[in-house]
Amino acid sequence: MKSTRRFIVTLLLTTLVISLISAGTPAQSSATSSDPMGNIAGVKKGVDSITAEEFREQLAWWAHDDRGGREPGTPGNIEAGDAAAAEFKRLGLEPYGDMGKDGHRTFFQYFDRGGKFGFHPKDVQLTAGNRSWILGKDYTQASWTKESDFKNLPVVFAGYGIVSRTLDYNDYAGMDVKDKAILIFNHEPQEKNPQSRWYGTRRTPEATLSRKVRNAAFRRGVKLILMVDGPLHHDPARDQLTPKKSSFRRFCPVLHIRRAVAEALLEGSGKTLEGLQKAIDENDAPASMPLKTRISFKARYALVKPARNILALFRGSSPKLQDEVIIVGAHYDHIGVGMYGSASPSRRGEIHNGADDNATGSVGVLELAEAFAESGVKTKRSILFMLFDAEEKGLLGSFHYVAHPLVPLDKTAAMMNMDMIGHVRNNKMSVGGTGTCAAWEKILKKAEHGSPLIWRHGRSASGGSDHLAFVRKRIPVLMYHSGMNPYYHSPDDDAFRCNPLGAQEVLRTLFRTLVLAANLDRKPVWTNYRSSVASNRLNLGVRVRSHKKGARVVKVTASTPGARAGLKAGDIIIRIGDSPVRNRFGLSRALRKVKWGQSVEMEFLRGTKKMNVTAHFPKRKKPGVKKPEPRIKKKKVI
């Protein structure tokens, strides 16, 4: 009985002690107790500072029409770069670009190759008699030549500048235009008429700028082409100057002029632009004639504005490791009005705002910089925030940086790149390059803890973005990319189509990743991921570029499916299997449908001849485990 009482008393006392201990222990949130980074000061504040609202607001500014598509060297690109530098300065980050004239670092690293080339404003003149016109205000360049110096050229009005045997039409019939300037209309006759013999409302092949330049300069010896938008088919109130690009830069300069300039050239002829265009369109016949005006043109083709990378440093706290940096970057340029790189060739001249590509990455860099500067978080290594220019021209900004690094490459611990993070769909997000460093998987597992996104890891570090320059230098990378979308490289890539809430979660996770990587005791070590894992991707074995008819082959690697099928440089791939190929991206999409060990029919153009071949893709060799050699018992030697 006594033993029973003692047991009950002991049990009650034990329960009381446990309850008192529990009551005196402060409750912890499940997030803090389970979060592997919950004990790092400043992390929560930094994460919470990154919001979808702020991201949306900044993205709207970066991808606004006022930025003009952010082509390198243009006012919109310069304005965006200056705004980024001003933000870095506001946050108290160290400028880490080129040295300024005062001996202090600036936020900019300048380079010529990716900049804007054209007629240099100080060395260009367009005059007729006592009249002169201003580049950019009255006319703009539509094709490029290195040097031009023409005096008192006779001017011929040459209609639309079209020669077409198919349509039995020739604007140069009976006209001598050799060593002269010509005035022509842009586009083609009756272009708004769906019943027109000029292919209805579709663009007539002979009416393209390149064909007009070839017919005029190469075949007829024209020295200068002056092109104007006719008042019948273009809004007379706008009279907009649109820079166009022609590959025929070796033949002659082409100027896009305003109507006031064209009317001045017609003086003394008794004709007007509207009258001439009506005559051609209504009669469906040329109305070419020599004019009484003579014109002079002088120009020098040169670098107008250089390209600029933008760099700012968040200084690490460890005396031993602060000289090492982790770069987090994104390219901030885009393709302007689509004169190069546009996936919508018929809409060249319209502003390509590049909201997802890559205003989202640019805003991401600024958001991360703010989170580090204002959260109080400390990192052993320094973090170098970078915005690359001229990525769309061939990764020129990043390759310039690795060729002229402002932090020695052996002190560059890693590079994390963001390119198109604005289209997170179904809560799925991709990060590539995990195979470039053995430490990445552990770091990403901790950083992604609690994220609402489903993270897909890719070992490969391939892909045409700025991280590639660092891969070539064997520097570990991570590449953040939310996937392709239908608006890529088109005028429809606008801010309202992006997903700010998805971008918020990407940046919050990347902030945590940066903190962990910058606090590693040992520098991340490059891993040759290519030799450690077999590729999942089918490879035709060709390098291609986009062409108006498909994907043009630039190079063929020997002993590959493409080489065995007989492909040669210059061929234009137009179909693989049932999938049409309209550009280089279409080729990638078509290859995704092909399986290992499959044979598919491939259609391509060789000159004007259409050819069909069968491409054989070998069965994939799975990386096997090497069997250990049998052990041979050695006889004991006595």
C-alpha cells in the first residue's frame, strides 16, 4: 500500500516538474525550429524584404516603352544602366568597375564590341542646295557603310524600288541610276488591299529591303538610297523614323527619311509624295522620273556609344575570405526594336520590351542587393552584383569580363546567373549547373527549405546565357531560369505577363543560397560534370543560326547523326519528323520529340533544292558500373 502511494506521489511530482519546465520555455515557431538557416542573423529580414509588389513596380519601369527595348548604346539602355548604378550607390555598395578620371572606381566597365555602331553624329552631313538635315531628327540610317562622301549626286525618283519578273514590274525601266541617288517608297504598292496582285496583304518577296538594296546598288550602281514611308499606307501624323538593318553594308548607305525631306527633294518636279503614290497604286505601273535636285552626303561609320557592364560589391566580413567573391548577375540589355534576334521578323521596328528577358533578372539583382545591404546579414566572402550588357549580341558583356576581370578569376568562388525568372508556372522552377560543384546539392537543399516552389535541378551548365563565360573558366555556376514562353523575343514580352509572386519566391531562395555559399569554410571546387554524368539530350551534331526559312547550318561535327545524314554548312533545316523548323529554337523543340535509338525523316534546303534524308540517332549508352576484376589468390612463397 505504501509503495503504491509513493509511486502515485512520484508520478504527480514528475508531471508537475515537466509542466513547469514547459511553461517556462518560450514557444518557438515551427519555421524557426526546423529551418536549417534559422540561426543566421539577418536571413529572415532579408528574405521578408523581397516582395512581389516591389518586384512588379520595378519591372514595370524596366520593361516600359520609354526604355526602347534597352539595346546597348541606346538612350533606354543607358537610362536603365544609370538607374541601376544609382540604386547601388543608394544602398552603400562599393563601385567595382573601371577607374574614373579622379582615380576612384566607377560602377561601369566599358567595352566597345557590344556597343552601338553607326554614323557618328559629329561626322555626318546630308544637304541639298542650301538645306541641311539632322541625323536622328530628319533621317536615320537603315544600312551601314564605313565611309561615305558623295557631292552633288543627281536624284531619281524610283517608285518603290522594286524589280519583279513574276509580276512583270520594274521601277527602273528606262531610268539611268548609275552613280546617282534614288528616292523610293518603303514597302510595296497596294499593300493594304487584300485582293492586290502583290500577294494581298502579305509581304511581296521582291519588296524586302535587302532585295531593294541589291537591285539598286549591286546591279545598277546606285550610290545612295533615300527611303520614305508613303502617306497612303502609313499614318501621316506619325511619320516615324525606324532604324532598319540591311546586311548589304558594302554596297551603299540607305537612309530612312521623313516626308518633309522627301517633299523638299521633289521641289521643281510639280509632283507630291501622295500624288506619286496614288498614281503607282491606282495604275499598277511605275511612275519613275529624274528630279531637279542634287544631294550631298558625308558620313563616317564608327562607335557611337560603348556597352557597359555594371558592378557593385557587398564586402565580406572575414579578413581571410573577403577577397573571394561570389558573383550574382543577369544581363540587362535586350534587342531594342528587333532589328536583330527577333522571333517575330514581321514586327521588326516595334519595341521589344524584354520584360521576362531579362528585365526580371535585372530587377532580381537589384532586389538581392537591397536585401543584403539592409538586412544586416553578414557573409565571410564578398558578393559582387553584376549587370551584363550586350548578352543578346552574343554574351559579349560576360565574355569581356572574364577576359578583363576586375576580381582575379582565382578569387572568384562561384557565379549565379538569372536569365528569365518571370514565368514561373505551376510552382515549378529550374536551376541548372548543380553538377559544376559537389557542394551545390547540400546548399540548395537547405536554401530551398520551406519554399512553396517545386525545384528542378539540372546538372548541366549549358545554355546561351552569361554563366557560360564562367563555365569556360571552370568556375562553379548556378543558372536560374523559369522556362521559355510564347512571347520570347517578341514585342509581346511585357511586364503584365510576368509572375511577380513566382519571382519573389525565386529571389528569396536565391538570397538564402548566396548566404550559404558565401559562408562556406572552403572555396567551392569545380566539378567536371560532363564526365560524371551522361547527357539526356539528343544531339544532331550541328551548329545552327536562325534563318527566315528555318535553321541554317553553320558547322557540322564529324561522326554525328547530322554528318551521317549528309548535312553540310549552308543547308537550311525546315522539318524533323512531323515538326516544322522555323528557326534555331524550332530545331531544339523538334529534337525533344525524338527518342534515343529512333530514325526520323529530316527535310532541308540546299540552295533552291528541297532534300529529304533519314537521320539515325544511336541508342543511348547508359553509364554502367565497372565490374571489379576477379581477385587472384597468390601462392605463398616460402
